[in-house]
Amino acid sequence: MANFHGHQMPQAGRNLMAKLIATQRPLVYTSVKVGDGVLGGKLISGLTDLISFQKSFSISATPTRSGDGRWNVTAIFNNGDIAQDFWWREWGVYATDPDTGQEVLVAYANAGDTADYIHAWTGGDDSSYVEEQITCACVVSSELTVEAAIDKSQLFAPLEDFEAHRDNRNNPHGITVDQIGAASAGHTHTLHELGAAMTATYQATFPAAGWSWTAPYQQTVAVPGITVLDNPIAGQLFREDNGYNTQALEAWGYVSRIITSEGTITGICFEDRPGVDIDVQLKVVR
């Protein structure tokens, strides 16, 4: 199984996000592409496209926010319409530049020597056909809204049919009140009786000097009020200094995991040690 070690954001992706933040426009994911390029001595930060493209896949679902604040971008991988076998060594996630209409590489990963060998499907023999869902957890600034250009044909049902069925308020399945154990129309509950969820927001800073010096790099900072049971949605906070923001956006991409304890959080970086302070916001639902 290929080990892609997590996606990184090329400079082209950072530039796009900075422009979208400045102009208050959403980040719109458009496709996921795979290839067999060898990274060699190339820097991921300088890439603008895959090194050796093999196939492109449309986004198959609305992106969702993961527990650590990243956005999960999903596509359906298959080996149809591939001219020849190849080593699946690299894959990238793309978003559109609203000013040019062109796709921009915003996340990239390379499996190196752990690449998967993909056979081309020639049709007929279904045992050689491969189809699976692939998901990339993408780093996105908390100041951006996220959307996707979804290929409706990738859904199990056409989007128009699903939305029409969802919005149908005429009980198309003929479900009765007794079947679902519902209360009568005049029955009410208070929010307290229903156990309504409460939200809380916290802020913290991971100082650059606070990280340990060996991988995985870790540090623990105080966050009064947070608990070991919280599973926060974490996002990066920005300052007025754009130079700092550029460095901090890259450093935030190094943070692989955040663990909560009573009154503290611990940041963990599996590969790289951040070189600047990182301001974060944590939202919890209880």
C-alpha cells in the first residue's frame, strides 16, 4: 500500500489562498489528479502541476471539516480509460483560480518507493477493474469558506433527484406518526429537555521556541476551560503582518495532530518543526 506521508501545499496554492482571503472569495476544489512522477530533488513548494500526469478525477462529494481543522476532499479513483499500467506515485488536489479560470495545485503528495502498481483495465473482466474512494485532508485557512465543483455523475444518485427527494415535504414514503414514535403536533420540549449542544471557542499560541527538538515535535500549552473529552475543530488565526501570515500558514501545515487534556492542548508535528509562532482557534461542541 502506498504511503504518501500527508499532503503539502505548494507555493502556488499559498498564493491562491492569500488572494482569495484578500478578496473574500471561496476556495473551490475542482479535481484530484494522479501520476507516476519521481520527486527526486524537486521541492514540493515549487511544483505547479504533477510531475508525470496519468489521470484526473472529479470531486465526488462536498468537502467536510475534519477534527483537526483540515478539509477532507474526496474523489472516486478507478483504473478505467488508462492507456497502460503505471506506478501510482504522486497525487495532487486542485482548486480554481477565479480570475483566470485555471486549475491551481493546492495540495501534493509523493509516495516515492512505496508507490502502488495500477493495471490498466481493458474491459470485460470485472476482476481487473479497480474503484475506490480516495480522500485528502487539506490544510485551509480558517478565514476561507470551502466549496467544490462536484461531478454529479460520480454520485450514487443524480444530485437533482436527491435534492428533490430531500426537499419533498409531502411525506413521499407515507410514514405515519406511530411508525416513527413521534409525538403529537402540539407536543413541545424545552432546549434543556432536548439536551441541546453547547459550543465554546478557545484561542492559544504555539510558540516557535516551545517545540521539542526531536521528531515527533511536541509542545503543550495552557487553554483554560478545555477538557480531555473535547474534540475541537482547530483553525489558524492570522495577524495584521502579511509576512508573518505567509510563514505561519506554512508552519500550520506541519501540525499533524492536536490532543486535549484538562486545561491544556498538545500539538504534534510528525515531520517538520515549525519556525514561527502559530496562533490557533479551537471550537468545541458539548
